[in-house]
Amino acid sequence: MSLLDKRIVLVTGKGGVGKTTVTAALGVAAAAAGRRTLIAEIGGARRIHALFGAPESTYKIAPLTKNLSSLSITADEAIEDYVLQQIRVRALFQLVFRNRVMGPFIDAVPGLHDLVQLGKVFDLSRQTKRGSLEWDLLLIDAPATGHGLTMLASPLSMMELTGRGPFYENARLVHDVFMDPARTALALVSLPEEMPVNETLDLFARLGPYQRQVQLIALNELHPEPFGALERWEQARGSFEASPAVAEALRLTDRAVARARRQRLARERLTGLGGAPLRELPFLFRRDLREADLLGLGRRLLGATT
């Protein structure tokens, strides 16, 4: 089953590995395939818009390109959104929830901030327009690994905290959707370096029952290998004289070979993780990515899941 057949895809990984770029690439590819796609940035992050030259994201959904829109979800706005759905009186919300007593209390409820943000995504996944679902696919640019795990666990944490009642039932609905591999998938992003790979493996181990949701591993920023067979360099390396004329070229080649070895090791360690396909993305020397660049990356990612 393709990622395009899911309702929600949550993208996470160690900070700095390229989660946002991977999310945007998946979004562009999904939109190009005709899916009405919405990217949700979590925790008030506002990075996606810059990749499209669009105005900064807010809690209000805004278009990025054809079939692709985005919003930035904050916990405060999601809490207000949720409460207003229940009481439907903004003045009462301001009176009860926007005061010096309730504010710290709300902030202290374990997992609440994470849950309401997932709840907002859940609501958007059910949103209809003219009798049909408004969005075919929701992509979540999720927090980095540790916080991402906490966020995924927040519905169950709230269920255990409340035991029963309306809040329990709402948390259960969110939990059921995010635990269903037919509706929700996880995409883990890593770099071909020891620490990001270690963190990806650790994240997978800590996912527990969510491991079955992992349906894509993205190994980002791979450089071309300098030789088809690295062993040939080892055999030939000693034949070069250590003269100033070739010293710099040898040093650069040694570095390229060492990097290629790290990439091979990363590939070996991540291949087969949870049965998810591993898809490699090239290092792009231009940082001002265009929509065509994102489409190319996205198609590589989707090619691993079809």
C-alpha cells in the first residue's frame, strides 16, 4: 500500500536531518498525483512556507501550490479551538480559560498540549466540504524524536489519566486513528552519520506498538560514491608518493572514501528496519530548493512505498 493511500503521515527524526524538507517533498509529490494534501506544522513551527516562497504559516490554512496547503498548529490555539467546539461561547472561554488561575493549571496537565495538537489534525482529517472529505492526505511535520514519541503517546496518557468521560472519549478517538496502520503511517528521517542512525534505531525500538506504523525510512543527503569499489582505492592508495603535488588530492579522496564508507554502514544498519522500505535522497548542493526539486525528492520517497 502506498503512503498516498493513508489519511495521515507523521514525519519525524532527529533534529537537523531534514524532516521539513521530506515533509514538503511528500506534499508536492502527493499534490502532483492529484491528492488534496495538507501539511500541518506542530508546536508553532513555521518553516514550510519558506520552501514555497509563501507568506508565513499561521493557524489558518493557506495554499502553497495546486492541491497543497499548510497551517501551523500551536497548543494554545488548538486548546481554544477544542474548547469552543464544546461551549461555543468565546466570551465564556476567555473568562474561564484565559486567566491567571486556569492558565498554569492547563499547562500542568500531562500531555494536554500534545494531545490537542494531534486532535486538531484528527479533526482536519474528518473535515468535509460539499459532502466529501476536504483533504485526501494530511502530512505532519512532527517534533524531533523524543518529543515526537511523547506526542504519539499523549492520547493513551490522557485516557489513563481520565479513565472515562468526554475527554477520555475524545482521546480514544484520536488514539484509534493514530494506532491504525491502515489510516496512519510514520516516516522516519535520518542522515548517513553515526549519531542520526543511532537515534533512528533507538526511536524505532521505543515506538513499541507504533512500530507497525513505520512505512518509510528516508536516508537523506547522500553523496555520490567516488569509486564503484572502495576496496580498489585501498589497493591503489599506497602506490601514490606522498609528494606536495598530490597531497591535497589524496586528502580529499580519503575524505570522500571515508564518507562513502559511513554511508554504506548507515544503509546496512537501516535496511529492513521494521520491514519498511529505505529510500535514499541525494545531497543537493543548492539550498534554495525549487518545487521541481521537491517533486523529484518526493517521487523518490513514494517510489519506495509502492
